[in-house]
Amino acid sequence: MRRRLLSARFAVYFVLALCLFPRVDYLHVLRLLKAGEPGLREWSGVNKSSLTRARQRLGWQVVRDLHRAVVRPLGQDSDLFRGLRVLALDGMLLAVSGSPGNREAFGKSGSQRSPLGYPMARVVAVAECSSHAVLDAAIGGWKDSERIAADDIDRHAGEGALLLADRGLWSLARWHRLRDQGAHLLWSIGQRKACRVWDVLAERSYLARIEPSKHSKATGAVKAPLAAGPGDRVPARRPG
């Protein structure tokens, strides 16, 4: 079995170092990496193209699996809100390099005949609010819905978690799935989705029933949950 000078183990360290020094070129990062980890093998004649090929051989799956193996919430017990760890689910668009593979995987804005700018990746991530630790992320094309991209990262919200999300991530099926996992949910939704008032509370908030869409009814979704309406605020209640 061939043992490369720029091994997969080295490539993992190199990718992590690139994240720590995002504004430094490849060769400078290489020198910093060697200074910080004397146990790495000696090398000579390494150039930028060699480092690029080492990253390509490594692939993105290795870095994803490493992250999922070691990531954990970093907040302290004093950061809990009424005994709950507060997480946030949100999405964004990131410009990536204009390689043929990225153009095919993520796509560009504009028309097919006149694409604009760099390819754009849609990233949906769940993070711990107190420490800002990113617990997981899903990546799709710029045309993909945030709802679709978020389906793979619901596993982080369960017992003892309060999950915040904006209206772009609303999904009735996801709401029920997360509630079944024991998560507490505080989401923003469009007013049209919660227009059936069920009860008015003392502080001028109200409870409304969210009706399933035609698609949800066709797929056998369970009954809709209650949602808090736009009043002054909804008083926080202790779990249980």
C-alpha cells in the first residue's frame, strides 16, 4: 500500500489549519502547521497544487464525519434557560469557488443562459446560542428550500432543548417530529398559517390552530398544533 508524503491524516490537519487561518495562503499555513505539530512527517518540494490534490483526495465526507464525532454543546449549566439548552436553526447562502463541480452541484443565480456571480450553496445549521457552537449543518443548492436542507439535522433537538427557528423553516411534519423527540419549540411563522384563533390570553397574546396544508392532509399528517399569536409576549413556562 502506497504511503503518500501528504497523507490523509496530514490533509485533515491541513484543512483544520485552513479554518483557523482563513486569510493565509496555503504555503504559509503549511509552515504554521509544521511549527505547531512537530510530529508530522518531513516534506520538501510541496507546492500549492500538491496541497489542492491532497484536499481533493480527502473529500468532504471525512471532515463531516470528524465533526459529527467530536462536536458537542459547549455551554455551561448557567447558560440554560429554565433548565433548557437553547438552540437556533437558521439558513444562509454562501458563495463558493466557481469550479465546474460547484457550478453543477450548487448552481448560480440568474437564468440558465445568463448565470450571475459565483455558485451559491444553501447552508442550514443548528447552533447552541450561548456558545455559538455549530452542532451540525446541511448543505444544498441555492434553489433548494431551507425546509428540505434542514431535514438531516433535527436529531440535535430532543429532551432538554429549546429550538428557535424563523418562518422559512416552518414545517408541520417537522414540528410534530421534534415534539415527539421531546424538544420545546419557539418558531416564527407566517400570520396566514395561524389565523384560526382558539383562545385569547390575559397578556393579549392568543393561541391559534395551524391548519395542515392540502399536501399534509394528502400524506396523512396528524392534527395541527397550537401556536402562539403576535401579542406582547407569551410567558415562559417551566417544562412539565
